[in-house]
Amino acid sequence: MMMGTGEIVVIVSIIGTIVVSIAVSIGIAIFMRKMIANLNASIQFQPVAMPVAVPQGPPQIKRTACRNCGGFKVKPPKTACMYCDFCGAFVDWDFRIAVSTAGSARPAPALQQLMAQEKAFQAQARANNDVESFKQSVRRIYEQHTVQCAAAYSPRIGDPKYKHQLIEYLALVDSALGFDPESQQHEASVASLRRMLPRAPGHGHLDMNVFRQLVAAKKAATARAVQLLAPHIHLHPDEASAEIAAATINSTFTQYWLPFLDAGNRQWLIAEMGLAGEYVELSPVPLTERHCGSCGDAVHVPQGASRVVCEKCGHFNDVSAPEVQCPGCGGPTSVPSGATTFSCPYCQMDMRADGMRAL
């Protein structure tokens, strides 16, 4: 898929915030913020063009280690937000999915227009040191972006409570970063170095001395961002941590730049960003088909999994026990995580967790 430079800049301005306090979700606020900032001079990010072609990266597959249970990602995610295949914890955010999925990759004109309108509003809010007005503007953008670019978010984004909590968290983090002089200084340094490097893989010489300076500047920016988001991280609806936020930001930065590098420098960047062991060749593992207790969609789980997220509806399922069979329609289903009673996703019959009809 090929995209024009103008379209790419818009993508950068939108997906950017997803990675700071994303992992979207957790690192979601920094990377996503950076992209929105490219159309938004009030946050003082300079326009940075993404590669003209969606980056394919090295012939390696990114596996992510869960910091909750230690399990590795074994299934390709359907949305940019990645959850552990064994315990359902949030683990990472996949940049390539966000920039290659229809809809999320090419925001609708209405969203682009909204962002342009908010530019002046946010500039005025910053000039007046009006944090609340700035937050309101950020909320308006995210309200539209979560609808039009859903693949950049968690499959849980369809849950109104989850969506509201995520947007409030992102608004807090965006504002903390946008009004912090030190953060602004770090990001200005990153933007200045970025302008000295190619806009796309193969389009110009990549000066490794400048690139290494960029990596150092990015690490400093990330360290400051994590300091600012740490007081708010408990509000993240995926129960994220500052550690995961930092790892997600580093992961997204790494995913973006790998296509620009030769084999030796790829390994250097992966190690420098603390991601050694995450870019490896993965072998397929046996999966068992289960069925979501909320929507009935097929959910494929590896051996040893206890809780998984349905990537269609975003609900958690308990897969530590065998599926139950609806006494009404006979349909097999996993029990929604934490539920003692629930409705059959096929015929809506009330059921208890043991599979019997509710009294």
C-alpha cells in the first residue's frame, strides 16, 4: 500500500499520541500525541513525515513478553493494542497494524478537518495556560479518532465505560506533556534531529551518528514522559504500569525505524531500547478454538491460557475451565471473566457459570 506524503503526515499526527501513555494505550499517550501534534503546532511538534510505504521491517516477528505472567505473544493481533494470549493483560502496541489497517491508516477527511479546527483552539488554551480547555479539545479529537481509527485502539474500545476512561486518561497525559517545558524541550530536540534523517527507507542516506543522537534524545524524552504520566497511570483502563508505558514507547519507536537500518544496526537499536529477545522468528503453536461468552465469536487460545480478550467485542473470557453448553440452544461458550451469571451469546438464555439455566 502506498500513501502520499501529505496523508502520511496526517497519520503521524494521529497515531503519535497513541504511543506515550500507549501501550495505547499505555504508550498510547506519547506516540499518538506526537502525531496529533504534527497538525497541531500548539503542542510544538514539527511535522514529521512517515515512510511513503508502510514499513515492512526485517524478516523477524515481534513477540512480546507479558510482564504479568511471563507468557510470550503467540498469535498475531487484530488491532494495534496487544493483550497477553495467556492472561489477558495489556502488553504492547503494534505500530505496523495502526498504519496499515484500513480506516486507521487513512483517517477520514472529517477527522482531519476537526484536527485543523482544534489547532487554533489549543494554541489559545496554551497561551492562556488554560489546561482544562486544552483537555476539552483533546477529548473532542479522541472521541472522533476512536470511532474512525478503531484499529489503532484496543478491541475493548466499543465498551463506553472503557472508552470514556481511556479518553480521560489520554487527556490528562496529553495535557501534562503539552504544558511541561522540559518535555517540550526534549521533543523539540527529537524533532530537530528527525529532520536531519531520511523521510522513508531508501530515500536518502541515514547518518548513523545523527541517528544515535536521535535515539539518545528519544530515550530522554521518554524518561520525562514516563515521569509525567506515572501519577495518572492507575487511571488507565487496561491496568497499565509506568514500566509498560516506557516499554511501549520504546517498542513503537523501534518498529518505526527498523526498516531504515541494516542488520547490524537493527540489532543495536533493539538492544539499546531494551527489547532484546522480542524480535525473533516464531514457530506456530497449537491453538484450541473457544467461543466468546459475550458475542459467540471464535477465540483461539494456546495451551495454559487462563484469560483472553475477544478481539471482536473486547470482552474477557475465562478459558481455564472447559466451555459450557447452553441448555437452550446447545451452543458452546466460554464463561465471561468474573461472571457468575450471563446470557447465552446465541439465544440469550440466562445461564450460570456452571452452564445451567439461571433460576
